[in-house]
Amino acid sequence: MILFYFSSLGWADWDVSSSPPIREGMPVLIDDDLQLDDEHGPRPVAVINQWLRDLPINGAHSPRTWEAYALAVKSWAEFLASHKVSLLASRKDLRDGISLYAQHRLSGDLGDRLSSSSWNMAVKIIAGFYRWAAAEKYIDAEPFSYASQTLWRPDGSKVEIQRNLATLRTANAHTGRKYLEQPFVDLLMNALAGNSPDGSSDPRFRGNETGRNEALIGFALSSGLRAQEFAYLTIYEVPPLPGRSSSIPVTLPLAPPTTKGRKGRSSWVDFDALSAVHTYMDMERATAVQSSSWDPENALRIEEPTHDGAKLNGGYRRWRHLTVQERRRLVCPGGGSALIGVQRDGSPFTDWATVLRRTSARIREFHEPRFPHVHPHMLRHTFAMLTLERLVRGYYQQAARLLADTGGDDAMSLYLTKADPLLVLRDLLGHSSVETTQAYLHLLDTQRIFQEASDSARPSTTTADAISCDGGDVL
């Protein structure tokens, strides 16, 4: 089975009357003989392709999601074919196939094995395909079985979910370190700057771009953005630096095409982190793009840029409407990429996973063996935990009251002083419901934060107070 990604380029030479109604970049599967049907009609691969084309209107909007789904079902279909079982066989035959596939993937040859979490993801994708196939009448019934399960949220609410019995039970979310505590944050930031843990210059460091890496990773830690969201931010969308330092974060609007589900949202960034980004843009970045000869194919050349948009090749466009692919082709008026992160030749830089992986390895080798492998999404988890702790302890609320008293941003002040901490965090992370935010956080850490805040807010009772209140002796 062959996987390729659809492009309508040159469709006029395909002996068809019009361009096929398939989205650009959509994964397409085809059998090795390059046929989609035979004497029996459409082959199962044609059904997979219809399911893939339906993904964008069934809640899966990201091309990376389409690719992951296509690869999972491709592996499953090829496994069934190797055992002479049709992808759309009877429920009994498919259940037998799933049982054999579990053995193959969980205890088969080393190169074929999946981790528990990867197996569960594969089961979820395959089950989604068969749920769709049953609804579209390609099969009579889904091959998976389910059991009801009750979950209790930290706020005491009860949620009923259906668990696919083919999935494996994994460790509780809080048993794995998915965020960095403050000492490890400090280690990471010093290492990105080329420094030792004490902040002094590290003589063993041989890297480059320290100003860029420290400023932009600090920006991600302070804003909770997803990797794509901060990697494809343009310099024109970075908020201006306020005239004076403040404990209240600065609002950071995000363009819908760069966010998950294309929903768009606003997050925030601390003054100090924003200041570091402006310093990087004014110094290291300005040097890199000055007279840059970088010239991408189909370049979008910027004229008369503002915070809202610019002329691109003569036509006005707003930044909030530009896709990730279009952002990679943006060329500033003086040369170089318009993305916030650039390389020394002025071309765009977006490979933050490699920066974090190499920095983590260097910390483990020279400074702290327990330091985890940090990836971009861990920065988002770290932001979530640190921000929730500040919200629950009232840090931002107190600062907002002071800001309101001095004539600051009334809207932000009202929002911070009146909104529930979890609702604020939900909005910053871009979740559709607070249940998602609660599941996103580590249960034990969330309970610890609320408990510690409650304990610190409770007035201490001295012996004298107890005697006075009770009117008698202390037992």
C-alpha cells in the first residue's frame, strides 16, 4: 500500500474535466498495483480515502492529524491483508484480527512493537474508522467492545466515559513528570543562554544563537503557546513593550490559522519575557536579517507592515488570515524572514524540539543527571502549573487590584479579580471546556496547589485566641 499527499498542481493534464475535490496535502492511499477498484467494485483502500477526506469536517483539522490517522489505518490494513482478511470483513473476523494485531504490536518482533500509549492511540484511530464505517453502512457493526467508566474531577463532579476494552491501562498522569518545577526551569534557561547553573558563562558551551534560544523559549514558558503557535508568530504580531514594568501580563492575540482547530484565542506574556524578546529582535535578530539574501520560492514580500497586517506582493492581507505555509514565505522589507525566530542567514527557524533536546542532553551530561528530556509541549504544561499556582494564591488578582487603583487596564483587572482560576487558565490554554483543563493538569499537583492556598489563607489560632473564643480552659 502506497501513501502520498494530494496536490492539484498540473491537474489539467490528468484527463479529467475539473480539479478533484480533495484538499491540498490530504493523505491518499493506493494499493501497490495503483488501482482503487476492481471487478468487485471499490476496494477497501477507497473507503479509507473517503474516511480521510471526511476528517476535516469531523473535527480533525490539522494536516499532522490526517497523516497520523492515515499511517495508523495503513498499518492495520496491511496487517489484515497479510493474513488474507478484508478491512471490511465480518465483526467476528475483525475481532480475531484485532486480537492477533495486539499480539503483533505488543509482544511481537522488537521493530514492530508499540508502547502502551502508542498502542492505545492506534486503537483509538482504528476504532474511529470503524465507527465511521458502521455509520456509513460499509460494515454491519463495530468490532470493538466498550465498558462504562466513572471519573471524578478535582471539583467533585462525575464524568461517565466509555473505555475501549482493547486499550491498555497505563500509569496515572501524575506519576510522570510532564512539567518543570522552578529549579529545573532555572537550569534550562541558564543552559539556553550558554551559562552554568549559577548563571556564569559555561566554558564547555559551544553553541550559537543563545540570545534567540533564551528569549523565545522564555517567551513560550511565559505564554503557554503550542509549538506551532510561537514558532510561526511574526515580529509584527509581538505585542509592543509597555512603557513601564508591571506584574500584570500583556495580552497576546493569536492568529486562528496557527492555533489548534483554527479557533484563535488570546494568551498573555509576562513583562520580563516580552522585554527579552524585544531585546533579541532589536539586536541579534536585526543583525541576522540585515541585508539577508534569503529568498524562498513564491516569496510573499512585505510592504508597509503594521501590527494588523501589510501589503503582500501588492495586495493587503491581515496577519490573522495567514496560514503556516504562507508565514514561512514572508520576506521583510529589509530582507530576511518575518518569523520571530531566524537563523544567522535570516532564514526562518522553527525546529525548537531539537534545541530543547540538545539542551536537555547537555544539562544531564554536565550538570543534573535527573533533568528530563524537555520537548516544546512540556513548556506548555509548565506554564499551566506555574500560572495556576499564581492564580490560586492570588498573585495576579492582587496585582490587578493595584493596577485598577492606578488607572491601568480596567478590562484585564476586572477579568482577573472576578474569574475563577481554572476558567482563566482554560481561556489562556485555548481549551473548549474546564474539564479539558482539569484533565490536562496533574491531579495531585492541582490538589496540592488548592490545599496549600487554602492553608495559607486560614488564620492561625493561638492558645490565647482559643481561650478567649471558648471562654474556658484549653484541654
